[in-house]
Amino acid sequence: MSDGARVIVGVSGSLHSLTALHRAAEEARARRAMLVPVLAWAPVGGERSYQARPCPPLLRAWRDLADARLRGALEQAFGGLPVGVPVRPLVVRGEAGAVLTELADRPDDLLVVSTGEQGGRGARLRRLMRRSVARHCLDQARCGVLVVPPSTLHEDLRALHRGIDLRELVAA
């Protein structure tokens, strides 16, 4: 392993982030680097809302859910931890873009993020409401950033989501 080299990847559990997680594992193997999958989380309603009415048991429950989501993403992507690469999963409280750019603070780090949802209902509105994590990382990172586009499989899954029964296509 290179001296302290890290590949840090943002994970949310979405299909897009699982694609980025796979690419990050490939990069970590190739660079002989530590893979650092990171799931950033914030209290439901945001930090301001939580500060107005703190509830430590609820905060612990949200943290536990974030831990479970990261473990679930690693399980979905690799069936556990990826083979052939050292891994240090992290669950960090905070906004994803800020968390990732703060962690990826060394010039030899590589920060890997997905493009996120490209289309579909609500995607444009969400982009207007807040800047994407990928855009934040590109603007703020002090290291290289790799933005991973969606897998071609995502279009197939969109077709399923729209109600197209692929079994009919196979039977034809």
C-alpha cells in the first residue's frame, strides 16, 4: 500500500453511489490505497431543527440507521467488504459535500463521487434547491476528484420502474 494513500468515496446506498463505490474499489486496488467509504448523515429536519429540540435517543437512532445503511451498501455492492483492498468505512454527521471535502484533505487522496440522479421527477427541482454533492466536491476539494456517471444498467432499472414488464419482452 502506498504511504497513506486513500480513495475516499461518498456512499448513500443509491444505485448511483454503488456504481461509484465499485469504481472507487478498483481505483484503491490499482493505487494500493486504503478505500474509505463515507456515509454522511444529518438529523431529520436538519441541524437547525435538531438544535431547537435536541433528543439524544433519537440522534442515536439516526446514527444507527446511518451505520446500517453503510453496511447495507457494502453488502449490496460486494457481499460484505471488498476483497483485495484495505477498507475503513466511516459514518460522519454532516452535509455530504462538506464531510467529503474535509476528509479528502491530502494532495494524494482521490475523492470519488457519483453524478447522482440525472433525470426523473423532482431532479430539476432538487438541483434548484441545493447544489449537488458532486459540484460541491469539484469546487472545494483539495485533491483529485473522480465523478462517476451512472451505469448503463440504471436505464434498464428505470424502464422497470416505469412499469415496463421485461418478462413480456423475453416471452416475445
